Amino acid sequence: MQLCVALDLPTKQENLDLINKIKEYPIWLKVGLRSYIRDGEEFLKDIKKINPDFKIFLDLKLYDIPNTMADAAESIMGLGVDMFNVHASAGKRAMKEVMDRLGLYENRPIVLAVTALTSFSEDEFSEVYEDSISQKADQFAKDAHESGLDGVVCSAYESKSIKNITDKAFMTLTPGIRPFGEDAGDQQRVADVAYAKSAGVDFIVVGRPIYKSQNPSEVVKKILEQI
Ligand code: C5P
């Protein structure tokens, strides 16, 4: 299991300060909508300047018509990131088109599909998808697997079932991790590190418990020890 730290701070400088505090660790860094819209490709380069071994997950959750998603995926190829994601609810045709387009390249990044956002409660989720989270997450994971993606974003609670119905090697990345029982914030389906590990999760994403802590380096160290 690998640790991915979410860079969701209000300014580029605060993100860079955080990265500098944890630069000696073999971790992934997640650049999401807030940071990428504000700081763009330059920020990705700044990260690699601090430590070229950092792996970057570009969390833009693409959702559009198939051709537009494949075009966007091709642009992402040019950024040199190590992983990015799309929404599984964009459909199999869109996911397949993304993978076909990336197939033209030798070194493509890992591609994951978002199943159900971890901030959804059951009620909120069924209002949108008219199904339970676990059933729909399984279905989305099957779709992503059949479309040739490498894995999915899901909650730790869905990881086991998803691997059972797809493939053990099909990756799961789980946000909503509260490593040592910290405040859940807007997340609904939170789990701790031990649970994620027992569920066979490949990547845990941790944001607020690290960047809101007085000592982010210490929290990262403790999580890596548990992993
Ligand atoms: O601060 P916290 O640890 O809750 O951060 C979780 C991160 O994972 C956020 O950047 C959020 O956008 C992202 N994420 C999520 N649920 C998903 C996909 C991504 O919480 N399904």
C-alpha cells in the first residue's frame, strides 16, 4: 500500500511549504482541481524540482463526451504525471476511448475511474444514482475493468468486493482516510490505515489529517510505519 498526500491548501506557497516538510518520504502527491486550476503545469514542475522521485496523481476527475475525454487524456500525457482519473459514470465508451488513445503512447500513466465520491451518504447517493453505493460502485468498477483501466477510486469499504469481482491486481485508491481516527470533515465513509490495509487497498489518499496537523512530517512518518 502506498500513501498519497492531497495538496489541497489555499495557496501554491502553502502547498510548496508542505511538500518541503515531507520531501524525504517515498510518497505520491495528489494535485486536485483547486491547485491545478490555480497553479497549472508550473506547479507540477515545482514538485519534481523539490524531489524528482515524487509520483504525481492528477486528480481532475474527467467527465465529458468520449472524444473530449480522450483529447484531454492526451493533453495529460504531455504533462508527465504518473496517474490521473476519470468518472466511471461517463460510461464505458468514454473510458475505452481514453484507453485507446493512450495506447498510442509507450509510457502511459495509471488511469483510475471514480466510482462513488466518498463524501456521499447513502441517501444523497441514491437521489442521484437510484441505487446503493456498494452495488453501483461494483458496477462502475466492472465497467472500468472491462474498459481497460488500471483501477478505481472508491471508499475502503468497497475495495474488497471490487477486487473480488474484477481482479486482485485491479487497483483501488481510497480517499476519506482518517489515519488515527481524526475528524471526518465532509467525508462520510471514512476508514483508518489498518482497515485500508486489511481491505487490500493499493493507495490511500490523506489530506486534512496531514496538512492541518502541527507536524505533517510526523504524521506521514507514522502512517508509513503503519503501512
Ligand atoms: O482532506 P481529505 O483527506 O478528506 O482529502 C481527500 C481528498 O481526496 C480530497 O482532495 C478530495 O477531493 C479527494 N477525493 C475524495 N473522494 C473521492 C475522490 C477524491 O475525497 N471519491
